[in-house]
Amino acid sequence: MPGSKEECEHWGQAAHAYDAEYRSVMGEAFESEIRSWLARQFTGADEVLELGCGTGIFSAMIAERVKHLTATDFSPEMLEQATQRLGGYDNVEIRTEDACHTSFADDSFSAVLAVNLLHHADAPATVVRECHRVLTPGGKVVVIDCAGHDTSLWSWIQMSLGYLRRRGRPREDHHHFSPDDLAALITGAGLAVQETTLIRQRRPRMRFICLRAVNAD
Ligand SMILES: C[S@@+](CC[C@H](N)C(=O)[O-])C[C@H]1O[C@@H](n2cnc3c(N)ncnc32)[C@H](O)[C@@H]1O
């Protein structure tokens, strides 16, 4: 099942203001913890596929560490922003791809990265199966996703009110993952979970699940 046209249009409309939205939610200390966790996941030998890269915030965090990064998203408007951010890197290629069904051959990448994609995706199990398909044997999938089950009601209200002021009615997330839910999703696609770390932010109170799994085929 491909990602829906409606979903793609939603992200297209969000693209221009996305970075400002992100800055309004993510504190600096929190971001630096995520940045250093992410830096530990990759090596200079990695050929990485990023799914749902959005404006390229996380692509830019890993671009200098890896051999090659193919940053993809299904929204052309998001990719316009990513192109501005990532234009200076010789080892980064930007492509339009649906995370449910990419155009890459089996076993093409040593690593796949997906940040804040799975809880929004129409069909997260399909996305994770696609990660498995394009990974080389022994390759890894690195996922960072909001632990929606653990965000306080007050934080949701604060974030939703901010969103309402800036952009109108907020869109519902499709999924609210706990670390166990996310691990089950990944394991269900035939990948073996190696590490799950929870990174916590105080205001707004949010938790992010940072997970690495390996293709044990
Ligand atoms: C919350 S944003 C995350 C962007 C970026 N990874 C970040 O964390 O800043 C979700 C992104 O996933 C993309 N997306 C959602 N479903 C997708 C799909 N089926 N295929 C490709 N991209 C998708 C959206 O266009 C959007 O850019």
C-alpha cells in the first residue's frame, strides 16, 4: 500500500513552516542528546538511505559522518527545503520516494534512517518491511520516533494550541508507539533489535524512542 495522496499534500502544505514548528517543540539540550545518539549509530563506511527526511534536519546531522546519504521523502515541497539545507554536501543525493515502496534494488544500503516517520505513516509495517528489503545482510535500521503513549496531556494541549495559532487545526498522529510497540513492529519485519534508548525532554514533556536494529539474514 503506497503512502496516501492526502498525506503527501498535508506535508507539502506543512513544508514551509516545518523548521519553525520543529524549533518550537525541540529544546536545544534535547536535540543535542539526539544528535550525539545519532552520531554513534553510523560510520564513515555507511551508505545510508533516509526515508521521510522532510526538510533534512536529521540528514544534516549525519551527512558528514557517513560515506553516502540518499535522503528521500514523498513530498516535493519538503524536498525543496531539504535541497536548500543539504546543497553543500557532495555525498548527499536527494530523491522523491514513497517509503512504502521505493525504487531501490534489494540489498542496496548498509543503513536506513527514519526519524519521526513511522508514527505518521499510513502503513508503518509496510515501511519497515521496505527497510528490510533494501538493507544488505548485516545492515542496520536506525529509527527515532515520538513515544506518543508517554506524552503528557498538558504537553499535547500546549503543542496543539501553538499549532492552532500558527497553522490551524492540528492533524492527528496515526499511531502512538511505546518502545515495546516499536520493537514489535521492527521484529515483525524480520529485523533484530539491538538497542532501544529513551531520550526525555521536560518542556514540553516529550519522549523519543531511539532504536537500532540489524538485518540478521
Ligand atoms: C514529521 S515529518 C519528519 C521529517 C524529518 N524526518 C524530521 O524528523 O524532521 C514526516 C515526514 O515524512 C514524510 N512522509 C510521510 N509518509 C511518507 C511516505 N509514505 N513516503 C515518504 N515520505 C513520507 C512527510 O512528507 C514528512 O516530510
